[in-house]
Amino acid sequence: MIKYVWNSYTNIVLFQAFFGNDEKKSWYSCVTSVYTLEGGNKMPKVKTNRSAAKRFTKTGSGKFKRTKSGKNHFTGKKASKSIRNLRKGTLVSAADTPRMREILPY
């Protein structure tokens, strides 16, 4: 069941969808679907995932660079050569690149 709620303060109509048995507790507002009363759909914003932006950087050719894992702790038992190699960055795999383009569009 879907109902529409008009917010007079913002002049926006929101969807609300009903899931489950208890009608009082199970109304969920759809955040992405917004219609304005002036007419037309409001396009959703393309937002950067801020946690991913702190961990990955985009190269000039459009690939994504990341740091290697395994250097934060338990380094006492690792060889110096392996710790030295963990300092270098590496590229995100080709299989994960489409997902990275979605969360880091810019």
C-alpha cells in the first residue's frame, strides 16, 4: 500500500510505503522519490561516498588506486621485505572498477 504525504512547509509530495502487519509502526518514507507540486520530477543527486573517497584515489587514466592491507598491526612477525612491499599502493581490480565508478563519480 502506498500513500502520498504533502509537506506544506517544503511544498513537496513524499511517497510512503506500507510493509508488514502493524500499520502504525510499519510506514516507511521513500527518500529518493520526490515530486514537487510546481511540476515535474526532481532528479536525484549524484553523491560521492565519503568513506570511499578517503580510501581510494582516481588516477589520470580513470583507474582507482588503493593501499594494501595487512600493514596496521601484527607486523612483528612479518619479514621486513613484506612490510616494505606493503607501503606501495596498488590498483583496484577490474572486477571492482564498475562499483567504484558508482560510489566515486567525480
